[in-house]
Amino acid sequence: MGSPHNVIRHPDMPKDAFSDLWKHLQNGKPWMGMVKNRRTDGQFYWVDAYASPLSKDNQIFEYQSVRTLPSRENVARAEKVYQTLSKGRKPFRLMLPRTRLWLRLTMIAACFAGL
């Protein structure tokens, strides 16, 4: 309590992930993603986090986060993505527009069809 959140951020967490989180929150949008935190004994733990800004009269006055225990599959996927981000590369799936799956597949099919 009373300390910045980055006190518990694990060094494996790419800064780009937190930049994305804050960009969303400061624009009044919620953010959802996997976060690797450091415990006081130096070990780590993963959470599946949903953070959202709370506003009143168009002014953000608080941020709230709900965190749950992620599945092993989601942790493995996040580890791969965060390793790629830490190397300064962006994974292909993050380059795709944030749309519904059916729309992404339609766009990819159109690209391969030469449309």
C-alpha cells in the first residue's frame, strides 16, 4: 500500500505491456492481459488482470483491477509473447487489428486471395 505498482513488477515483464495498459486506462478504456509479478521473496506469480478506470464528470478518479488465477496454457502463451516483446519484436498476432475472430479470418483470406 502506498507504493508504486512497479515495485512488484517482475523484470521479465516487458515495459511495452505496461505502456499499453496505461495508454488504455488514460484514454478511459479498460485493459485486460497477463501480468507476471514478483513476490517479496523474489519468486513470481502470474495473474490474469482486468483493469479499468473509474470516472466521474468525465474525470478519471480511480483505477480498479480484478485479477484471477490464469490457466497454465495462458501463462505459456504470455511467456512466449513477452519474450518476443522483450527482444524488441512484435508478435504477429499483436499486429492484427483488434477485431472479432471471424473478421480477422476474413481479412487474412482476402489477402491470400489477392483482393
